[in-house]
Amino acid sequence: MLGLMSGTSHDGIDGAVVEFTPQGEGLIARVVTHVSAAYEPGLRDRLVTALPPAPTTLAEVTRLDTQIGQAFAELAARAVEGAGPMDLVASHGQTVFHWVEPASESSTGTPSTPAARGTLQLGQPAWIAEATGAPVLADVRARDIAAGGHGAPLVGLLDELLLADRVRAGARPAALNLGGIANVSVVEDAGVRAWDTGPANALMDAVVRDRGAHPQGYDADGALAAAGSVHAPLLESLLADPYYRQAPPKSTGKELFHLDYLRAVLARTDTEALPIEDLLATLAELTVHTVARALHDAGVSELYASGGGARNPVLMSGLRRALPSVQVRSSADLGVGEQEKEALLMALLGWYAWHGLPASMPASGARGPRLLGSLTPGAGPLRLPEPREQPPAWLRVG
């Protein structure tokens, strides 16, 4: 299986060629190779310009759907050239809008659970099928939403399998992904709970790009944030957002946490002139605070972090400070590189679809298990094996 993923940072595509082998009640995943490619700068600029709250046109959406699909296809072809033919390519595409109806507050001031209504990922899978000859699984979130779920975060499926051994050992583990948005998966005997806690890198990256503070477009190694101080009144105002009081299941994205959102908070708190170092330190503390509160409430004993934010020392040291009783580790301790996890997830979703197994989870809020994704045939007729009766109980990467 080839898994392809581009996340909420909108910077490029990651891929993982994974060979899955059933073993007893579980599954062994052997990562054959990783591939990655940054978006061509002009394409990335147009993509970011088209994101909400900015207006766009159907003509531009169509062009982006084709050109993002071609970028995915080029990377997929490179993976096939290096690793050989694929049984299936599972492509997430690029999320451009995640439609969540805001929760309404009751008379007691407690927000209701928000409802996801739709989601849109661009990157036409036909280009991948044409470039590789392999069938392509795409549109993996929509069915979960149609069944009443949030369609996000899907990584709970992978986290439950990866952490099954830790649960059997008596731990109460959790996984954290620090992409544009932060999401957590808490794994227990009864299953997994997974939800988005709020922004991770989304607001920090937006500030760095807006002010031209770093040529890479993000706070490399957290150096700017490390040189600043947390502005307590601004942090308090940011934490007042109703999203943080909503109970899971819940999901969010850059539709809410974007540059104009932050500018409005800065204007309300009269902090527009705050030095960028202090602003980034405050935004990092926002992520630390919201993630730590979610994990503290869940009684977690150990945490495995991944995503670009896992390489930010300010975020990681902040989490260790805020969660002194939790062992904070890297997903690499589970055999999964911090930047490789989401591509592995897509390959796993491909394996589930290939074997007729539902991949949606109660944690998303869906009414029940659902087969996820839509299939585009490859060069020949689509032939799937007989469905497996039982999903794997664990997964090990080796």
C-alpha cells in the first residue's frame, strides 16, 4: 500500500510505501520507503490564498483540484518507480474546507457538541491512477460525516492499534499529533477517544509568514518563541474561545483558527504591537495549555507525540512542564517517525478498504462502523480480495 498525505500546514505531500502482513490477531507493518515533496511555491501560494475566509471561484477550485492531483500523482509515480507496483494507493488529498456547525451554548453556559456537515479535500485521484496504474482510495472522511461523525481525526484507528500493547501492559497511553491543528487519541480497554484540541502550528505559522519572520515560513526549532515571554492577558483572551469548552467528539481547522481570527483577538486586547517573539511564545503556550488540559482530564500516564510541532522544543518542553506526571515521548519510540505517521495512517486505511473492513470509529461520533473512502480503478478492472471477518487487534511497525 502507498499512503499519501498532506496536512493542515499546506506545505507539501508525504508518502509511505507499507507492506502489511497479518500475524495472529495482529498486523505487522513494514515501511518499505518514504517519499516527500514540497508543493511548488506558486501552487502553495495559490492554495493558501484560496483558503477561507478568503473568497475564491469554482474555476480556481477546479484548477487546484487538478494541479494538486498532479502533484500527488508525481510523488506516487516516484514511489512506484522505487518500490515497484502497488496493490492500492490511498490518497488523503489536501483539505481546503472542513464544515463544522458551531455549538450553541445552553442557558447554563455549557456549549453543546458541534456537528460536522461536510469536508472537502482537493487532489483529483484520477491523476494518481493514470500515473501509477494502481487503484486509488480517496475521499476517506466523507462517509464518516454522513454517518453522523466528524470525519476527523481519523488517526485514532492507527493509535488504538499502535498502543494496544501499552494498554495491555497497564498503561493509560495517548498519542498527540502537532500539525496545523493538534489532535489527541486516548486509548483505553474500552477503545479509543480521539478529537481535535485546537491549533498547534496553524496560528504560529500564519504569524511567521505574515511578518516574514523566517524564510521557511515557520518558527524553525522554536527559536523565536524561545526568545519571547508569554503575554498573560492575551493568552487568557485566546483561551476564552468557546471551542475549548466543547466536549468531544469535536473537530476544527483553519476555517476557525486563521490569521484574521488572530488579528481580531489582538485588536480586542490591544496587543497588535506585541513583539513577534512574545506573540509566538503566547501562541505556543496556548497549544501547550489546551493539549495539557485535555490529557490531564483524561488521566493519561504516557504520551507519544508526532507531527511538525514535535520538533519544536518550546512546545515539547512546555508539555513536559504542564504534564509532570506524564511520560512525554516521541512516536519514534513506537517505530513511527514523527513526520511519517499520517502517511502510514493512509496506507493503513488503504489496507482496511482493500480487505472490506470498516475504519470509522465511535470516537468520531458516527452512528456505527463504516467502510471509508471511494475507489478509482487503476489500469485494469478493480478486483478486491474476499473481505476479512475481523479487524486486527494490534499493529507493530518493524
